[in-house]
Amino acid sequence: MNGFFDGTSILYFFACLSLGVLYAWVLYRGNKNLDKKYQYGLATIRIFAITAIAWLIFAPLIKTLNYTLDKPIIIIGQDNSLSVNQVKAPGFDEKLYERNLKSLQDKLSSKYEVKVYNFGDSVADGFDFSKQGKLTDGTALFQKIRDEYTNRNIGAIVLATDGIFNRGGNPLYSINQINSPVYTVALGDSIPKRDVLISNVNYNNIVYLDDDFTVEIQVQAFQSDKENTTLTVNQNGSKVQQKSIAISGNAFIKTIPLKLHAGKTGVQKYTVQLSTLQNEITTRNNSQTFYVEVIDGRQKVLLASAATHPDLGVLKDAIALNKHYEAKIALADDLAATDPSKFDLIVLYQLPDAQSISAPFLQRLTAIKKPIWYILGAQSNISAFNQIQNQVNLASSNTSVQEVYPEFANGFTNFNLSEEDKKQFYTFDPLLSPFGRLSVNASVTPVFNQRIGKISTQQPLLFFTNENGLKAGYLMGEGLWRWRLSEAENENEQSALNDLVSKTVQYLAVKDDKRRFKIFTSKAAYDENESIQFNGTLYNESYQPVNEPEVNLQVKNELGKIFNYVFSKTENAYQLDAGAMPAGNYTYNASTSLGGQKFAASGSFYVNALIAEYQQTTANHQLLNTISKQSNGKRFMPVDLLKIADEILKNENIKTISYEDRKYNELINLKWLFGLILFLLTLEWFLRKRNGEL
């Protein structure tokens, strides 16, 4: 740290010194009682004291400069992924390469600050030559460099890799953000080798029972012109599909669609296999396993009515847009043969009816607990409607109807409708609602209120109830087909009516999970390099979350091996990080007890195998060359690894940077200056007194 005066401060100092000299000259010039030695000595003391006092008054700041030297940082990034170990150039000496890389670090450390990282599916400190990374994420390395060395003097980056990057994007787009030369070390072999592989499998991980679903398999082949291979698909070990493939060309690629049938519920394991060719460089990429969860289908919605009506078609079409729901219409005599217990939601369209055709069906319906959506209209039997449910009462003495418009009720939050949807409903034609005085339970949740002409009422038009967990919906009017025509007339791109029907059905059909003990994974499918995360909740009899009891977990793999865990406790719940697991299908069972009662929960998840490192067997040295050139670096082969140090040493742009830190301090903070002034004035007073001066 260096303290010094700038030009202005020097002028202030000389001005203060001049003031001190003038003061001393006036004070001591005519003193004949002191000899010359004392006179000059006291004058000198007074000059320094007055100068210090004046400087403190007129020049209160002092500037200090601090110089910090920042040595260049050399970052070595070493690819530790599986692909580096899979394909090696002819004559490549792995042990020599590892020694040279460490020697490069030692050689550079004599002049630079050297940081070493290894990267694969993650970035870690230091060298690691195990080559077990399931993926190669070069972008993550450059992101870490940006995060940790922002505003630091990064001299150069040494990147030792085969140029195969399969996670996080192309690192070529990251180097410009660092602005340092990248010296690449080209590992692997850039000459294509004989190989057939499955490069990708596209599929839906959830399908419905008894549905056919398509799997798209992308097959690639290199240096295998005029060869033949066989594609086989096995389900849980049994062959379900087989197809012969004729390879044409030394760079062959083909996407093969196969139709499979979901005939069994649960998680199904599928293995796609290509027969091997002679002298393939690797067979690890000839097969790929994936898992599909087959669920026992769509939730079923029954549209029950005494007669046909255009509203039924509107409802069925809107429900069919959601692949998770399936709608069936039952009319008149069909109702007698329909079992309502087989459906997840019953829509009673103008039932009970005036002719009582539906009476036997309604009697069976009252014996089961199913969510119901009541839609009333001109053909409804209002008296019978009031008797089959206890949430709504419509006092009507005749069968007349009135036109009512929808008006959104404030505070509805059971599901969301977009602002665009809400604007559309205000333009729709009215529904026809049975005329009468409507009384509803105080706990109903309205979506729309009725507007008659321009008069807004507090009578609900579409609303929901929830009685002891059993949901019901009410639409007090018919004429949904009019809303459909209004949409067509307004040429609306998005159907607000479809959105309303779909969300109403979904809200009513979804079952509330009232289990007191729940254990679930954060997602159904993991990659084999991901940690398996479990979460759990336990409720007491008042349905308040508690976590005093211990929760045990057993995870079982496909071979029947069991792994035991104990959950950690959070504030009022449970969680567990089971770590990464090998690819496969797993089931789990959790158990605990509370208040003498035992609880259990179970589920399943599956782990996908990562084979990306085996799907590209040709090193991308061209990409490494581009990275080096674009960053003003240079590409090296492993045999020339130690030459990188010489290249860095002769790069004049890689040099130590000196940072200047300028600070201004107030003189009043210098306590020693006050001490000096006090000492000088005291010394002068003592000497004057000693020599008889006042």
C-alpha cells in the first residue's frame, strides 16, 4: 500500500507550511530574550504545529493507493465420461496420457494459478480417470467457470475431450462469454468404425389398457453397407415384434415405427434389440430398454337422458377432447340396462324426466355414491328432482322456462378459466331455465350466477356442492348447443364451452385422496444418474400433519432384492433421498404406526438406463478445432500434450494484471496527528516557560 499526495494536495501542504512559517516569523522575529539556538528551535516547533493544524483544517482528505497482482488462472478440464474410454485412437497410451496431464499441471503451476476439473454428467474438482460419467455436459464446465471466476484473470482453458457432448447443448456457444483461449486435447478416434446401434426411441410413457400405441425406433449403422440386421422388441422377456432391416450405405439411418398393444396393466418393460454384426466396435448400443405404464384406462362418464337432445352431442364432444375421459350416452330404455356403478361420473340430463322413464335407473343410482352433474331443462320433473337430492330446491308450479344469461361469480377458485374464456361467455345466447324460486344450500360454490335481461341476480346458474367428500354439480338450464353456435358465429379459435365442460367433468370426477398416510416419489421415471426422492405425509384423526412416528421404507428391484431405508423428518412431514439406482423397475412399501393403528403405503417407479455415451462412437475433432480457432487457442493431439505449456508461456496476452485500489481517508481519523500537535505545542510551551517567556 502506498500513500502519497496528488498535485492539489501538494499545493495545500505548501500553503499550510507557508502559514506556519509566517506565524513563527511574526512570533519570534523580534524576540531578544532567547538566544538564536532556542529561537530557531521554538520557531521550528511552531512551524510544524501550525502546519499540522492548518493542514487538518484545509486539507481533510488523504489519498492511498493499493496495488493487487492477479496471476493468470489456467483451467484444465478433463473429460471423465464413458465415451472417452470406449473408443481410443490407435497407439494411444492411456497411462502416459494421464502422467502427462499431471505433468502439464505441475509445469504451469510454477508461473500460473492452475485449477483442475473433471466433467461428465456433473463437474467436480481435480483429476478423475475412472471414466464413469453417464453423460458429457461440456456446457456445465463453462458455466462453472463463469460462475466462479467472474472478473478474474482467466489466462487460458485446457479442454481434454473427445468432442462428444450429449447434455447441456454445444459448448461452442459458451466460449465467447469467457473471452479466453481454449487449448483442446483431441481424445478418441475421429475415423468412423463398424457399428449398428439404436440411436433413439420415441414413445409415450403412459398408455391405456387395451390401446394400441406406436413406438418409433431410430436405427443407425456405420461402415456396414449391404449388411442385414434384425430388430426385436421384447415385453417383459417375451418377443412381441420382429423386423428385418437391410442396411444401405456406410452412414445409414432409418426410423422404424412399430405398433404395440397394451394388454396388461402396470409398468411394462420393453427391450429393443438389434442383432450384432461381425467386428462391431461395441455392442453396448445395440439394445435399449424403456418402461411404459399401462393404466386401467380413462375415467368413464355416463350421459343419461330420457330422449335425444343436441346438448348431449355438445357434452360428449367436449369430454372426448380429454384423452383421460370417455363419454357414453344412455337414452330411455337403455337406462334400464345401464349399471351406474361402472362409471366415475353420472350426468343426469333433464332427469328425473316428466314421464318417469328413468325411475328404475335413478333408484339404482341412489344406492351408490357417485358424483353427479344435474342439468335441468323444460323436460325435467322438478318435484322428483327436489326429492332425489337435498342441496337444491326449486319451487315451481308449472313447466314454463325463462331465458338466463351467465354472469361470473366472484371468488370462484375450484378451477381456472382464462380471461379470454370469460369474455366469450358474456357474448353467448341465454340458456332456458325452469321458472321458479331457487333455494340452495349455503355452502354451494357458484361458477355462474343468473342474469335475466340486464338484471344481475344472486341465483346461481352453474354451481357445485361437496357433501362429506361427495361432489355434485348443477346447471340450472338447457341450451348448450346455443353456446356452441355463438362460438361458431364469433369464429373463436379457442372454445370456452369445451374448456368449461372439460374442467367441470375433471373437477367432479377426480377423487379426493383422504388417506392418512401417503408416500410418493417426486416423479415416476428417473435416469440412472438421478437421486430417487421420496416424500411422505402422515395425518392424525383430525387430519393434521404429524411426524413423530418413524417411517420405514423397503424398495425392491426386479430381481427381488430389498433395500431398507428410514425417512428423515421435516417440519411436519417426511422425506428421503435414496440416491441413484441402477436401471430397472422398482416397487416400494412404506410402513408406520400412530395411536396404535398401523399404516402402509406402496407404489412403483422405474429408472431408465443412460446409453447416450455408447450412441456416438466417433470423436468430433472438428468441433474441438472450431472451439480452439474461435477462441484464439489451438488444438493438440494427446502425444503433444506437454507442448501446451510452451504455447501458453509464449502467449503475450496471458500475463499478470495489476489492479489499483484507490481510497480517500479523512485526516480527522488519524489520531496520531492530534497527538503530534499536542506534543509540539506542549514542548514549545515548556521550553518558553523554562526560558522565562510567557
